Amino acid sequence: MKRLVLCNPLLLIALLTLLLNPLAYAQQSNTEAPGTLTVGTKPAPPFAMKDDDGKWHGISIDLMEIVASTLNYNLTFTEKNLSELISDVEDGRIDASIAAISVTPEREKVIDFTHQYYGSGLAIATPEQNQPGWKNMLLALVSPHFLATIFLLCCVLSFVGVVIWLLEAKRNSDQFGDSAARGIGNGFWFAAVTMTTVGYGDKAPVTLPGRVVSVVWMFAALILTAFLTAQLTTILTAQSATNLVTGVNDLRDARVGNVRDSASQRYFTENGIRVTGFDNMDAGLQAVADGKLDAFVHDQPLLQWRSTHSEQAFLVLPEIFDPQSYAIVVAQDSSLREDLNVALLEVLTSHEWIAIKKRYLGW
């Protein structure tokens, strides 16, 4: 046998190479045999969805599969709730997490993120249509716009009342005399009944200047009455027949919900807005449909997807605020992060990424 080896130089070289380079052989074997990544996820359509047979798909899932294939990894997806997607990566129970997980400073303190792969923001879901009712009508009567209009009207009537009192106090003391309070009050009453064309006749100016002012006020009141009628009708109709929330500025005075422990919580805390937390988006949207909430705030692409793939009655407002970005969650100082970043950059500039977005979003 020794003679055979010595006489065959090619076989001898192969044996020496194997003996002298065991590490190179081991590395080659590891490259050929793919490893396995355990990745946490949760339902977040259209980024992560599970079929009836338990298979995951969606924008984030498809992206992760391409990235893993590029790095020669097999994937095992495991379902977690939102807090577990962070804590289980931190504790090393899973290798990474992906769904629609927003990058936030609070999360960065305990885990790391890869490069961002999708950017969006928060949006507001409101009831599809509020029916007019006594509650909305009462709210309309104490709305800032309605009260401001009434205040302006009282100021105008008071001004006319003061002018009539000054002109009539001496020669018409029975109606506008005695005291300033009584005279101005009667002048206010005269201006009001004249403007509304009620015309009781119990108060009337007798001086020439007083009557001239009264005639001018009569014509001016016709125009003012038409304007105020249109203004008040618009306010009452709009307030009683439409949603209480029309944009982000209305959230402070509304009944607002969000997903508990989600990235949107930071926005509410910073802006001092009271919010009711729900376990998931569907529960919050159902509360909106049932009239228990005036608005539900969540990630815009998730709300938009649900609005076109659900029978729940709600409307997604076009305004987007508090920008959010999605990324893959990995442990701090993880060597996996750099590999994922390189693979992500390759995929995000490829036609495969365009095809994924078009498949789920239509663009």
C-alpha cells in the first residue's frame, strides 16, 4: 500500500493537501451545507400573512426568504407577539425578527436593526360615516366654531344697543333711560328683534338720529342675518353629519385607539394624547366600526391594506404623520447584522424587490 501511494504522485499530493488544510476543508463543508435561521414574525398584512396551511408570505416574508437564500440559510418562521419579537431576539431565543417592525430609539437600546427596507408613517382610521343624532347635535352646539359665531353676533348687537342708548337716553328715558345697564339692555333687545324681523314694537327710538341708525341697522341686519344663517347651518350640519376627527389636530379631543406597545405609543406620549390600547389592529378597527372610538391610529400601509381587504366599515384619512421605517431585528453586536445588510442592499436594488412590491401593493 505504501508503495502504491509513493508511486502515485497525484494521490500523494491530495493526501498532503487534506492533512495540511483541515480548516479549509471544514469551511468549504460549512459553505456547502446551509445553516438555519429562526426568525420571529407576526400577522401584519401585507407584510406578513399566514395561509390556512401555516405557510407565511407577504412583503417582509418574501424579502427575508430572498435574503436568506443569498446567504445560503434555511429559514424557520415562528409566530410571536410584538413584544416577543424584540425580547426573544434580545435573549437569543430566536436569530431575528421581521414583519412590520418600526425602528424606534427605545428598541435600539436593547436590540439592533438592519438597514431599513420600507418607509411609511402613521395614519388615522375613522368611522366610514357618522349618522346625525342628538349627541352629535349637542356637540355641535358647543363646538368652537359655533360658539365663536354666537360671540361675534352678541358683540354686534351690543354695539348697536350702546349706540341706540346713547342717542335715546335723554329724550326717550322711559325705554332707554334710568340706568346704563337698563338702557344698554333695552338697546340690545331692540337690535335683536329688529335683526330677526320679529318687531314687537315695545322698544322704538323717537329721536331723528336714533331712527336713522335704526334704518341703517335694518338693512345691515338683512345681510348679516343671511350670512349668519348660512354660517350656523354649515357648522351644525358639518358637525352633526361627519366624523369628529378629520386630521391629526383633532386627536387630542377624540376617543383614540392604537395597538398596545406599538411604535405609535411614542407619538401619543410626546404629544400628551390619551389613547386606548388594543391587542391587535383588527380589535381597534372593530371598535371604530362599532362607534366606540372616534379614531384608530396605526401604520398607514397596514390600515390601507385592511381597508381594501376587510368588511369592517372604516375610512383611512389621507394624512400621513410621524414617519416610520421598517427593518429586520437582530441582537446587539450580532455578526449576522453585517451579512444581512449586504444581502439587503443587493435585493433592494434588484428587480425581485420591485416584483414583490407590485405583487402585494400593485405598484
